[in-house]
Amino acid sequence: MLDDMDRAILRQLQVAPAMTMPELAERVGATPARVIRRVDRMMADGIIAGQRAVIDWRALGFAVHVSLRITLDKTVTRAFDDFLAAAREMPEVLEIQTFLGRVDVRLSLIARDLPDYQRLYRDRILTLPHIADIEALMDVSNVKSDMRLPI
């Protein structure tokens, strides 16, 4: 399991994932070699899944974010597989989640503006296979978006 040093490393990586190993070592009070070994072990163990750049899609001209709740036609044998395969091909779709219950899938997607969203909805979303029902929720504000864990 994780000890205090591992948790300190993870807390620091969540705050500033791009820092160098010497900087990380200084922040957690260890040698760079020790920190590198621990980070490598946590990566090998799947605790650290990777690092990525978080790009603000608004800064790139995408002003609309919509969450679509989709219910699929469950009378079709491959409804989930067919739908998910087609949805994965859409570059505007940022996230796909599946659920148990009335709603089967949630798509999170972005568009440049409302006319772009309307085009995307008509031409791409409504042509996805096996949709029985769809509900669109347009984001008004993002109150909290934080992937940091309380370690």
C-alpha cells in the first residue's frame, strides 16, 4: 500500500504534474533517485495512470458544452456496441459514460457555437444508431471541475 511519502508525491503531482523530479523531490523532502523509484513503482502498479495536458477548449473557440443523456433501443442485440463504436468516431465527443438505469449513455460534447451545435446534433448525433430517447443539457457554468483526489 501507499505510505506517507507516496501520498506526498501524489499530492504534489496532482497540484503540478509537469514539475521535474528534482523539484518534486525537494517538495517532498527526498532524493531525486528515491522519488523516481517511487513514481516508477506507482506507475507500474497502475496508481499513476499517466500525465496529460489539459487544454481549455474555450480558448480554442469552442463556446458550447452539452451533455446528452441517451436511452438506447435495447431490443436490438448490438445496440450498445454499435452506438459506442459510432460515438467514439466523433471528435467533438469529449467523454462517453455508460449507466445502468433509464439512461444508458451520456455523451459530453463541444461545439463552436449554437449553429455549430445544431448542425452537429442534426447531422451526427441523430444519425447515431439505436437511439430510443435523447435529452440535451447545455452547460451554463462549470462550478467545480477537479480531478485531484483527497490523498
